[in-house]
Amino acid sequence: MVGTPYFYVNGRLVRGAQPFETFRAAVDTSLAEARALLGGGTPRAAIYDAVTGRGSTTAVWTAAPDEEEEADVVYDLPVPSRAPSRGSPTARVVVQIFSDFQCPFCARVEPTLDALVARFGDRVRFVWRNYPLPFHDHARAAAAAAMEAFAQRGDAGFWAMHHLLFEHQRELERADLERYAALVGLDLGRFRSALDRGTHDAAIDADIAAVREAGASIGTPSFFIAGRLVQGAQPLEVFVAEIERALAEVR
């Protein structure tokens, strides 16, 4: 179902009457991808087909939701028994964050998430789920790096790595990841082995599959607030309203 207005920026969907900054980030992302393809030898006339899959305008990324769609759908999305999180494990409301370390919108929403953690304290638990998009060439390795930080140093290690990855989104080569691992205080031998062996591939794949199994269709960032989907780098008040709604329902 498609309402109005809908926009496709090089085949990636932006839904609704979004602010200027949303469109600017969408265009900047598409320009960066086009420049990378051009630098890799793709002819200028073939870039659009390369980006969109032979001219298809499949919505492989969504910046924000159509508010009338899915507003009251509650998805059955179990929380993993072991996943990076912030907030009390006994919190009454869980927000699951599906994100990509190379996604500019995911970085944009981080200050909002920090504000939500400060505002709701132990009443809400924020759980990280990996959703590296296939057209972000360093996103999966970055996710693996963050999960290895979690494996070695728990939540503190994960969030330290998480902050470094988002702070340096343009520097996600293997050497960069190893440098961040050293800054976080990880065992570099274990870190290199985990990335080389794909130790965290199954966990990353499980996060991606969980969305499909729940029957949802998302881009990044996406948030399941007590099972209700909020997509995109929305303003703080959108998240506050949805969390307050969820808290009221569990009283």
C-alpha cells in the first residue's frame, strides 16, 4: 500500500512530508554511493541501474514511516537472551533498535536515543539488534567488531565500540576497526580471529531474520517499541509519545 507523498531517491524510499534535513541526508547518501561506484569503474550512465538493481525502485531503505500504516500493529519480535542493551533487564518496556553502523540516519538518531535513556531510566530497556544493509560495504564488519567488543567486555565494551564506530563512520576499514578495538581495550588476537572466522555472523544473520520472521519490512534505523514499529530518525517527541503509550499499557 502506498499513500502520498512518497519519494524515491535513487530507488530508496522516503515516506511522508519529511523535513529538509531528511531529504538532504538521503541525497547525500545516494551521491556518496554513486561516487564510490564511479571510482570503482562503473560508467556514469550505468550508475542508476547499478544502485537500483537494473532500474528497479524497490524500497530497500526507508527514512520514515507513513504514520497511518502499522500504527497499531504489534509485532511478535522476541528479545534475544543475550544482546547488547542499556537500561534495566527488568524494565517494563523494551525498545529494540535495528541499526547499521554505516547508515547516516542511524548516526543522526543517536543523540535522541541518549536523551531517551536519560529520560526514562530503568523503566525502559534499549536492546541493540544488527541490521547491516547490503549496499553498505563496511557495515557488516563493523557489526562484527561491535559484537566482539560485547563478547569480550559486555555492555560497556559494546557501547564504547558503538560510539567509536558512529563517530568515525567514514573510517570503517579493517585497520580502523582494529584501532578502535585497541582503544576499547580488547584482546586484539581474539578480535582479529573473531572477524576472520566470522564468529558473529550467525548472530547478525539472526537479527536480520528476526524482522522477516515477524512479518515486518524495515529500513534503518528502525525501532520496535513494545512491538510497535517506528522507522527513521524521528524527532524526540515521536519516541517519547510511543514509549509513554507503551508504559501506560503495562501499568
